[in-house]
Amino acid sequence: MWTALCIVAFTVWYGLHIAYNSPFFLAAPPTCLLWKRLQAIAGTLKSSSPEVPDYKMPKESVKFWIFKTILFYGTMLIIDILFLIDDVFYGDYQKCSLDDAVFIVGGFRTGTTNLHRAIHLDEERFVSPRFHEIIMPYLWMGKIFDWLEKRDPKTIKNIEAKLQDAIGKDTMARHPMSWHGAEEDDGILATWHFAGWYLSAIFAHPEAIIHSGLQDQLPESAQKKMFELYKRSLQKVLYRRGNGRTLLSKHHMVNFLPILSRELPNAKFVDIVRHPKDSFRSWVALSQSALALFSRAPLPQEVAVPLGLRLYDHFTKAETDFFIEGKGYGSAKDNRILITFN
């Protein structure tokens, strides 16, 4: 009896994925990034820089990430079904186009948030992802939140307050967040695929951070999977709240830009450049406070500072390649703007 039910359930699950163009386990990280994370947790991930010694995470971080990894993969089938619900009941979201999207990018603490939120004030033309749409990219959940807010606005206010408390006063003071505010969307790939430079504020291992940030150097299959999750998450924003407006995105994934420009050749890219001496200290302080919360322990200063310097080296090279040298894998240069922040 149970065998027959399992076979039927598997057949339905498999068939719905095929029928509704829903990728299997889209939320699961690419294997190469998962492997690096497991090595970091086990303490076997070696440094790729001769100037930086190997690093082992403290016990509190190791225990925390072992628990989170087991929980994440233990519920992956449920997570897959939650993504599948969107494709079955709201499959038309896949028709929303990102071709004219605007992507704001820049180093950490360079003014990208101010520019993003200033442009987003033009609500007649632009729509941006919100915090809950990034960490929980489910249309059905967004519909529930809409219903709750319409029924009793205090419910959403209470959820917002609890999320802000969970994020912590120190992080909120440096990067304020709200339920309805425009938010950077690095969290889509950082949370689900362990990818992007945003990992430097989430996962306290320097070599894993470097590997995760160099997205354009990952295998082709990993790049395609990252783009598919990112694209679908942003399409859901347009489907739910777009109303004909242009998507306005902001993130720090400069090594993801070659992939975006290849897949979205008509998109526009805006980069803010600020001298590292004006932003480095601020970023290290923010990332350390975030790591204390999300990874249960910050990096030692003698590790955090060299990591920040390596990150800036990689980031600046990627910026130069994309916005100055024009190594953007096929898209026209006139859709890229580079500005300075003073």
C-alpha cells in the first residue's frame, strides 16, 4: 500500500515539474559551492593565497553550520514543493520580461543603497524587490502577506518588527531595512545557492567567501542554475507588483554581471565607484557584526582585514573588466554607466 502511494506521489511530483517547466531542486546550491562549504565546515578548505594562512572556523560556527546544513537539505524536498506551487498556480510569472531591467552594482558601503532607494522613489517607473521577496521568493506566500496586510496592517507591522529584531540593532543601524522598502537582492543567491560576495556577511570562512564571489569562474552548469533562480525570483516581483514598471535591482555581485549581460543583453548596468580608503573600514565593521549574528562568530581581525583586501582586489578587477575593458561577454558597452561617489 505504502509503496504504491509513494510511487503515485513521486509520479505526480515528477510530472508537475515537467508539465509546468519547473526545474528540479532549483533552490539547492550548485554542487561545487556546496562542496566548498562542507570543506570549510570540516576545516579542510585550504587557502588559495600564499599570503593568507589556512583558516578553521571556531566550534560555535561549526556546530551552527552543521545544524543549518542538515536542516536545509533535510527539508529540501519540502522547499522544492513550495517552489513548485508557484509554477503550478502562477506559472504566467515566467512570461514577465527582465530585458529592460536596471541593475545597480558597486562595492560594499559605496553609496549603492542611497542611489537605489533614491531612484526607487519614482514608483511610477520602477519596482524593486523587498526583503521578504528575497529570502522567501514564493508568490503564494506573497499573496498571503498581501491578504494579511489588507485584513489587518498591524500583522505585517509586527512581522516587520520581529525581523528587524532578528537582524540586530547594530546591522540595522548600518543598513536600515523595512518591510516595504527597496532592498538589495544579493540574498537570493547568497541564501539559497551560497553564491556572491554577500557571503562575506553570512559565512565566516575567508576561502569559501572568495570562491563564492567569483561566480563567473564557476562551471557553466552552476552559472545557468544561479541565473535561473535569480531570474525567476525577480520575475515573481514583476508578476506580483510590477504593473508594467521596470525592474530596478541593486546588488554587489559584480562577478555575476557577465552572466546577466549574456542572458539579458538589453539590460542596463550602473556601477558606483568609491575609493577603498573611504569604504573599507565601514564594510569590515558591518560584515563583522553580521557574521557575529549569522555565523555565530566574526572573523579574527588578522583574518578579516586580509580577506577584505583580497575581496577588493577581485571586485575591482571585475569592475574594470566589465565597465572599462568591456569584457562583458557580448552586450553593448553603451548600456553600462560608471559613476563616482565622493
